[in-house]
Amino acid sequence: MITTELSNIGDIIQNQRQFFETGKTKNVTFRIEQLKNLKQAIIEHEQAIVEALKADLHKPELETYLTEIGVVKEIDYAIKHLNTWTKPKKAAVSFDFFSYSARIYPEPLGVVLIIGPWNYPFQLIISPLVGAIAAGNCAIIKPSEIASHTSDVIAKIIAKHFDPAYIAVVEGGVEASEKLLAEKFDHIFFTGGTAIGKIIMAAAAKYLTPVTLELGGKSPCIVDSDINLEYTVRRITWGKFINAGQTCIAPDYLLVNQKIKQDLIDGLRKCLKEFYGDNPVSSPDYARIISQKHFDRLVNFLKDGEVIIGGENQPSERYIAPTVIDNVSLKDSVMQEEIFGPILPIIEYTDIAEAIALINSRPKPLALYLFSQNKNLQKRVLQETSSGGVCINDTVMQVGVSSLPFGGVGDSGIGNYHGKASFDTFSHNKSVLQNSFWLDLKWRYAPYEGKLPLIKKLLG
């Protein structure tokens, strides 16, 4: 493990401030070079990244490429569009400002802090870093200590390919986070749980530091009767059980039309067998729970409702089978907390109004899923619910579209990123108004006597 002495954190930040003051990061050519450098670093260390994620989460290699190393396409997107993003944008002015011109200049914030989670420990560090680099900032990265092997790989990659005065990694647990949060940054980007998000925001308030909080919550999945059942089952199964359910935008629970509930359950049972075989513990394609603490928390959820698929678990392997539970109460713990694991409760409804009312009675989720071919029903759900994002007739895939801002609302987060939104998150849009010298009307200058009727006419 590459370690950073916690007593040196202040020095690292000071060195980055000095580097930022040179103006080097404001150069667009420099930013593009650094993005290319990051991409090349990921390509060079692909195998080490795969092995680290295997060690931390038993993550299958294909999942690693799709959900972790696939962040390279975010880099390509930023490189392609950066020259356009950085250009000043002309702003319209009204007739009473006819002699003026207005522009908006995006400028970097300075030194930013990026704190990553353990569930997608590589991608969810690198993706915001792409935005920080593209916007022209220096960055300090704090990977999750829970995914220790991936944290170590990230530290080695960054140390090898970047000057620590530009991008640095600080590894460690709670003490490291506390030391970092005691310092002043120009922006803090955090991905994780709501409880820690509140701690981050409180620490940032001391310096009036802006924050982006990518949190989570219980993302509902509504399943209407007007669907392609085979495709629906397959897409829900994949979205829920990829990474053993440890995905912030995984479908947390199903709200299923009563008419197709049994067909859906039968389909889930068949699909799970197709994906992971009769005994998923021996499947090479099924991940494990990150830690004993999280394993124990998830096992407790199995006491709620009735397990109708799965339920098997092995503490020694931190394995919990893909599980579906029925007959849950809204008061059960599995319906009170974000599950963040391979357990899928099913709740039936007879009228869409019931499903909408249940969703609206809870904190706003990070994602909402709807499976339906009914255009009117789609429109109603979109209009009558609020969530960070919506995906219709699929799950999780919305996170892969660079042109769509990704983020939460309310308890599920503050701010967004991906593509241009990442650039905007780590930029300040500086408004610039310029007047000319060819004319100088005196209506706004003292003395004011007799000018009010003209002013009212001009501004009315």
C-alpha cells in the first residue's frame, strides 16, 4: 500500500494550491493531455484493476469491464467535447442594454476533494476525477478503505502517472477522512450513504465549501401488466443482482401489478437459474458482499416477509444468494432502509395510484424504474413522482449515457455529474458584462430631476 502521512495533508493541499496558481491547469491542451494520460494509465493497469476488484468484491471480469473500466468512455467523451465546453458562451442582453455585450466564462474552482465509495470503488473515483481534470482543477482523491485492494491500485496508478502537486491520493479510514474534512477545499465531491453525506456537508459548511453529494435511497421499480415479460424479467434480474445488489441505483423493491405478479415471480426464478445456475455460490459470475458488517446487516433483512427465491447464505464467503421476498410489510426493516444487497422485496398493487402514493410517501429516490408500454401511464408516473432520474423499460443503464446528468434529489443527493455535467460541477461560470465607449447616455446619472417618467417608460 502506498501511504500518505496524515500530518502531511496540509502540505499536499498547499503544494496543489501553488501548482494551481501557476495557471498551468487552465490550459486546455494541458487538460486534454492529462485526460489522455489517465486513459492510458487505466489501460496499462487493466489486469491489476481486475484483480483488485476480484479480491474486494469477487467481481466477475466482465462486470469489471462494464461497470468499472468502462469509465474510459467518459474520458473519451470529455476529450472530444472539451474545446467546446471551455469556450466563453455569449449571453443575450435586453434592448435597454443595447450597447453592452455579455459572456459566460467557465473557470476552474481550484483544489477539489473527491471521496469515493466501496461498491464501485474504481469507477466512482475516476468518473468525478475526469470532470475535475476537464474543468482545470487540482484534485485530492480519498478512495474507500473498505475496498482496500482497489484503493491500493488507485494510489499506485495515480502516484506513477501524476505529480502529487496536481493529483494526489490519500488512503486510510475515518481518521484520514476527518483530517481531510478539517481542511479548506474549493469543492467536495462525495459518493456514499446519506448519513455520511450529512457529515460531509456539515464539515464543508465551516468554509462555505460547495458540495456534490451522490447518495442513494430506496429506488422503486414499477412493473405494469403491459410489458414484454421475458425482457422485463431479464433486465430487472441483471440490474438488481449485478455486483450482488451493491449498486446505489439497483431496483430496491418491486411494485408489481397484481395481474402479472405470479408470472413475474416465475420469470425471476427461471432467469436467476439461467444467469447463475442451480447453485449461485459456485457461479463465477456472482459477486460477494464487501464486508462482514454489511453481510450481517443483509442477513437480518431475510427475517422479514417470506423468502420465495434464494435466501441461502455462507458467512465464511460473505455470500448471500440472489433472493426474492414476498409478503413484506412497509414497516419491516427491509422496507425502511436502503437494501444495498441481493434481496428483492415484491409488493403488489391493483391501481397505479397506489404505487405512486407509496413512492411519494417516502424520501425521493436516486432512481425510479417503470416497465410499461402504456404511454399514458408513463406520462403519469413521470409527472406525479420525483426522483434523481428515471429509466423506462430497463434498469441501471441510464448511468452509462454521458449526455444525461446523473445525481439525486432531496435525501438521494445534491448536484449531478457525467459528461458536460461533470465539467459544470467542477467549474464556476463567471459572468462578464462589457460596455462600449461609443455612446454614454446620461439618464442613469444624477441629478435625477425630471428623469423618472423616462426611466419608467424605458423599464416598463
